[in-house]
Amino acid sequence: MRSKDFIKSIILLLLVLMSIILTYKTWNFSPNLTTDIKSENDSDKETKARHIGNPKDHATNQVITPYQIVHSNKDETKGLIATHDNIDAIIKPLRNKTVLKSDQMHSNHNLIIPDLSNDFLVLDFSYDMPLSTYLGRVLNIKAKVPKNFKFNRLLIDNYNNGKIKLYAISEDRHDVVRMKTNIKDQQINNKLKEKHKEMQPYTEIITNKDSVDKATHIFAPSKLKNLKTYHTIYKNIGVESMNSILFDDSVVVRSSNSGNTTYNNNTGVANYNDNNQKYRYTNLKENQDRIKNMKTTIPSTVDFINKHGGFTDDFRLFSTDNKKGNLTYQMFIKGRPTFSNDNLNSIDISWSERGLFSYARTLIKANVTIDSGADDVNLPGAEKVRSELANNHDIDFEKVTDMTIGYKMESQLDSDNETQSNSEFKPEWYVEYDGKWRAYNDGRLE
């Protein structure tokens, strides 16, 4: 009996001690809820801040694209709008293939390609770039081609042995690299048949001695009826998000009364304008000259912008400045380029030996793009535009090097209310004149 009482006493004592210990811990326990919650929120905030769109969602072949696709077949010329679906359909048979042999030809006068057939495709680019970059990064083609050769037109030729030949033509139209491939012409022909109903009549235009041959003609749409106008509503991109991407450390803010705000630290400086929502960053660590070799600059800038989701809309490479090392990625809508007098539709970027040198863009991104509901637009055909420009005594017609249909961007921006930031995109003719794209209006260039 005494033994049972003793065991009960021990158990009771242990229970009392445990109760005392638990009570003490409860009274003195102070969970670090603030730190835990703050850490989680900071992590989420940092993740969101370092991306302004979906990171790495634009493949290189979505960014480096032709602005038009033309099929020249004997006396018939037709073209396709450069939507991503159309581009992918045409270049898909070229991917992951091999260039068996290449050679370069030069002409001091108008370029003539003797072995070019009467049935070929034209991929026109609005910029020149290294041939090796396009073959390797976009088409994943194995090829030995002339070092540092740049082009802005690619011909896909139905050669008579059942295989495709590629001709990369230089911007000045005096050099061409001919490439024999292992690509079967039937693969290209099948895609053309699929896209035949979407093709529109095109006109071939000669403006100077460098566009005399069929391989160097300017190609532009012949009939332009019932073109749509589009309306875009934007979301705003926070300045803090851009700063978190580009600055290594915290920044000092200096404001002025004119709506311009300057942010800077030891690594860089950025300027932001509230009125047009334009943001420009310069890296102060990069005091080296900008890289002018597009073999490095094009892949580096595509990867950098993609990493933080900077291709917030259908941005595509549109111009390269080999002298200054600057690149411009321009917004496209429905497969056509957009143009803005205030550069609200572009990303301007440059690269240096150790990384980003400068970066400029408007801090808006499209929320929705719809048919504006305005009346459809009819534009004059390419032949009428050619005739009126050629007869304008204020224009040196030989300086016309390209023509296309684009969309003029007319914007109303409001940094305080994203629902009031919007643009109308109206179809217009644009002409590349003396190296610059200018709007065509009733026989004149604006």
C-alpha cells in the first residue's frame, strides 16, 4: 500500500513540475512574428520588384524576326504579314539544319545573282546583323560562313536539285553570301501552300542603281483596304521595380519641380519623367566604350531584357547602330511595326565590356489591345506612293531604301491612373529615307 502511495506521489510531483515549466515558458515566450512575416513579405516584394513582366518568356526567334515575308514566283509577287505564326511557319523547316558550303560574292555595281531561280522567298529585316548570329541563335543552323558578314535580307531559293539555297544580302546591296543546305525544298513549298490564302499582292519597286536586280528590289503591298485601328489600355510599371533591377544598392532620390526625378548611387544614375513616363538608366561603373560588335550586343541585350521580363509586349529588334553600339527594340501590333514621335514604343539599350551600359524605355505595358471601333482605313497602294515620292522635287528618291505599313502611336498617358493611359494605333505608310523611317502623307514625308 505504501509503495502505491509513493508512486502516486512521484507521478503527481512530476506533473506539477511539468505544469510549472510549461506555464513559465508560456509566460516568457515571445514569438518573432514580425521578423518572420517581414522576411516573407520582403522576399515576395523583391521577387516581384525584380521582374516587370514574365521573365525569359520570349525566345530569340520571337525577338529577332523579319518585318515582312515576300514570295516572288516568276511574274507574281505576294507577301505575308509578319505575325509570329507566319514567321514560325516559314522558318521552321530551316531550323536545326546544316549549311554544307558557303561562299561570298561582291559587286561594285548593282548586285546580280546569276544562279537565283524565279521562285524564291524574301525575309526582310529592318536592321543589319551578323549572319552567324541569325543562323546560330535563331535557326540553330550549323554553318561556316564569312566572319563578321552582316545582312538584312535573306533569300530562300528553290534550287533545281530539290534542296534549298540561302542568300544573305548586305544592307548596301553589294555583297551576298550563298549557302548550300541540306534542306528539302518540298518542306518550304508545303508551308507556302498552307499560307497561300493569307498572302496579299505586292509590288516590286526600283529606287536607285542598287535595287535594279530582282534580288534587290523593294517589295511593298499593292492593295491596302479595310485596315483596322487598334486601341490599347496600359498598366503602369513602378519606378521602384526598375530601380531594383538596375541598381546594386539603395538609391538617393533628387526631385525637381518639372516632373523629372533623378535616382542615383555609386553605381548608376536614372532619370524618370512623370509626364511621358520615360525612364533612362546609365551604368556609372561601365566607363568603357560601348560594344559595337553585334555578335556580342544582340545576344547580351536579348538575354538581359528577357531575364527581368522586359519584353512586356511584342517587342522586336528594329534597328542597330554599328557605329555607336546602340540597339532599339520596337513594339509590333498584329505583325506590323509601331512608330511614335516620342519613342514611347521602344526599348533603347547598349552594352559594354562588363555588362549593361544604358537602358531606356517607357514605364507602361499593354493591359489589353482591341479593335478601336473606328471606321476601317484604306491606304494608297505601293505604286501610288512610289509615284508621288518620285515626283516630289523636295525628295531625293534614290535615298528611299524601304517601304512598309506600320501603326502610328497616339498616346494619352497618366502616371496616376493606369486606366487613363492608352494609345490609338492607326495604320499608315512608312518610308525608310536616308536611313530613317518617316511617315508618308499625301506625297510628302513627315
